[in-house]
Amino acid sequence: MQKLKDRWKVTSNLQLFVIFLVFAITGSTAAKFAAPITEFIGITRDMSGWIYWPVRILIIFPVYQVLLVLFGWLFGEFGFFWNFEKKMLRALGFKFIKKSDR
């Protein structure tokens, strides 16, 4: 745990717990939101798995990114998750995003 705290520049076990909690809530919520969104656009489980799952993952990804920052803000860790988000987007090729301060 100490390696993770050092890497993320987290100062307390409570802060680390809150970060893990935000990741858990965000993942569950994004997965839950994906079902009605896929149905709304006409993608159902009755379709081929080769279509359904890639589309569902493509839907979950941006929903997850937005929810991560939102839940991070709600739990008082906006700075951590905003920097985490910027780092992830830069890794995906969005090089115009400035480096985080953390």
C-alpha cells in the first residue's frame, strides 16, 4: 500500500480508501448506465457478441471518464481524479493536454 500511496502522492489511508471507493462506485455506475444507453441506440444482447460487447465497451469508456471526475468531486478528491484523467488521456494520444501538477 505504501508504494501506491507514494506513487499517487496520497497522504493518508483514509484518502486512499476514498480513492478506491470512488473507483468502485464509478465502475459499477458506468456499467449500470451502459445497458439503457445501448438499448436506446438499438444494440441488444440478442445481437452478435462481436457487435454488442465492443459497442458497450465504447459506450462505457466515456461515461466512466465523466463519472470518475464527478464522483471524485463529490468525495472531495477532484484534484486527484482530474490529474488522473489528464494522465490517462495523454497516454491515449491526446498530447495537447497539459501535464498534471501532482
